[in-house]
Amino acid sequence: MQTLTSKSVQIAYEVFGSQDGSPALLLISGLGEQMVAWPDDFCRLLADSGFFVIRFDNRDAGLSAKLEELGVPDLLGSWAAYFRGETVSPMYTLQDMADDAVGVLDELGIEKSYVCGFSLGGMIAQNMAFGHPDRLHGLICMGSSTGDQLLPTPTPEAQAVMATPPPLLRDEYAAHMASVFETFSGGSKLYSRQCRSETAARSFDRCFYPLGFMRQSVAMLADGSRKERLEKLKMHTLVLHGEMDVLAQPEHGQAIAAAVNRARIVLVPEWGHGLDYPELWPQFKDHFIAFCKDG
């Protein structure tokens, strides 16, 4: 692991594979997630397929900077304002988080990269495409959304586990997160509880920091709907979305694909919400390779 400073924010990152002659693939993690949510074996699979893979901890997560000086956000008040259609005031924006991602590319001397974001990471990647289109060869959104309020909300079961505070002890936390993502799987038989449990335990050991989840959440809410911005985007785009996703239901991925002029969507059977599906990793890899060849 290495660190860099981007606009006074320290960002931790790791790379897989060789930078020489390989297309760069920047992976952006989801809400409150650390870079290890992109499993090591999946990153190695991508690197062995010819990509120079980069993953990093978003600000307020993992080993990247914690913006303690910004204080504790009013998350419930922000959600209420969001649903009333009022302005949400964030402590930082998704564009700020996108700028952090650009800083990783700058540190590595990469002029252009394929950028893939999962869930909130897909929203950050979209903002990267809005603000820095010259830095992307192409955009990949996995399990993400346009942020349009007219799209389906999470199922009641998904909402219930989202509202449950995480345990403060390591083993209980790992078991809890495995159960949360099992709910998010929509009952998929390909979900690996062991994979998520190991990721959660590793994340807990690296840095247990729930407050970062709250500040990132407010940034997400403040970004609002990206539908109009996506409609103006002229970029090679791939949308991968799970048919069984109960958090960001399939309509969210379909909305991205409908908005972006050059988008292609793949709805993946037996995929819910998360990356804990080892049997699907070769399929994801093949879609990445085909996408890069098409571009």
C-alpha cells in the first residue's frame, strides 16, 4: 500500500499488475467501503488478464484521511431534506471525491484510465466523467444509480438491515456485515457469505470508522439526480447490474444506460448487490475486456 496527497487529502492506494503497456483500470469503492471490498483475487484476475489495476480508499474510509474537522453530519435531517426535494448541504461533494480519484491517476502518471465504480463508487465515477472527461477511456458502473428519486427504493428487507447499527466488536461486525450483504443478495445462490465475512473482518482490522459512512452519505444525497448530466455525457459506458439487486434495484442500472448516449447494459443473473460473488468474477472480467476492445 502507498499513499498520496491530493488537494490536501491523504489517499491510500494499491496496484496490481504491470503499468508498462497495460490499460489502467481504476476501481472505486462503494458507500463506507474500503478498497479491500474489491477482493484481492478479483484484482489479481483482472491484472492477469492484462489490466494495470488500481484500487484506493475513498476519503473518510480505510487508511485514507478522516476529515474529523468537519464534524458529525445530520444524516437523518439530510435524508428528510432529500425526500422533500430540498437542498442538502454536504461537508464535501462527490466531485471532491472524484477529484481524489484523479489525484491517484496523477500520482501514477496515468493520463487516461478505464474507471469502474461500484454503487456509490459508480456515482463518484460518473462525477469523474463529468468533471474530467479527458481522463477516462471509458466508464463502467456496477450496481449504481442515476440518483433519480423516481426510481424504486430498496426493498423493506434491505431498508431494515441498512438501519441496523453495526456491532463494535470484530467478530460480531464480520457476521453482521455478512448477513447484511446476504439480504442485499436477494437470495442469490452465488453469494459468498465467507467472502463478505473475510472482507468485513479485514476492513475492521484496517480501520473501523462508521462516521465516514455518514459524511459520504450526505455527499451522495447532495449530489441529487445525475440524469440530466448523464444525458449530456458522450462517453463509452458499460453498465453491469444484478438482476437480484434489492438495494439498487435493476431499474437503477437501466436508468444509467437509458441516459448515456453510448451506454451498453448487462443485467447479470444471480447477482445481487455487492462484489462477494466469486463465481461471477470471470464473467465480470470478460465484460471488462470486451468493453475495452469495443472502445
